[in-house]
Amino acid sequence: MKFFFAGFLLFITVQMGFAQSIKNVRTTLTENEYGNTILLVEPQTIDPYSAKPTATDAYAILVCYTYKGEKKALHQNITYDLLKYGKKELHLGMSASRENITIDDVYFYRRDLVSESQWPTKSRCY
């Protein structure tokens, strides 16, 4: 009976894991194994009651940053990496270091829940 209960509990936990939706992400400016500075994006808040995204481009991020004194923006679909690997590494500049990159704003949103006219645009960064 213990094995049945443990197996059932494991099954329910796995099913709930696949039915969750990411609501918020955590971003960390860090270095990769090659010494380049990257922005690591990981899920932070998960809504267990929300439907799993059905679109292949559901999760997107707009990063506003300053690189070597110049304002820049990166707008990217991060769905595949978040769902498959649980994280996304964003490369902000060649040979970038923490000294020459500053993250100004980060906008995370679901494209499948927001109309295209409400998506954040790169113009927010300049």
C-alpha cells in the first residue's frame, strides 16, 4: 500500500509540474564558462492553477541595458529554453564584463495572453 501511495503521489506531482505556468522570472548577471558576462533568466513564480501555454512562442522578454555607455535593447522569445532546460542564457555583448554592462529594465510577459499591441517594444528602452 505504501508503494501505491508513493507512486500515486509522484504521478500527481509530475502531472502538476506539466500543467504549471511561469508568471515571473529571476534574472542574474553572471559569467559563463568562457568568462563572458551573460544574463541568466530562470523561472521564479509559477502558477499551478494556470493552463500550460500552448503556443511555441508563449514566453518573451525585453531587456533594456547599457553596454559600454550605449543604451541597447534585446527582445527575445525564451519559451523553448525555459520549458526544456529551466533557464535561458542571454548574451548581451561580445567580450562583455560586469564592469561595462548595466541592466536598466527587464520586461517578462506571455505573448499568448496579451494582444500584440500591448507587447513591450524596444522604444521603452531609449
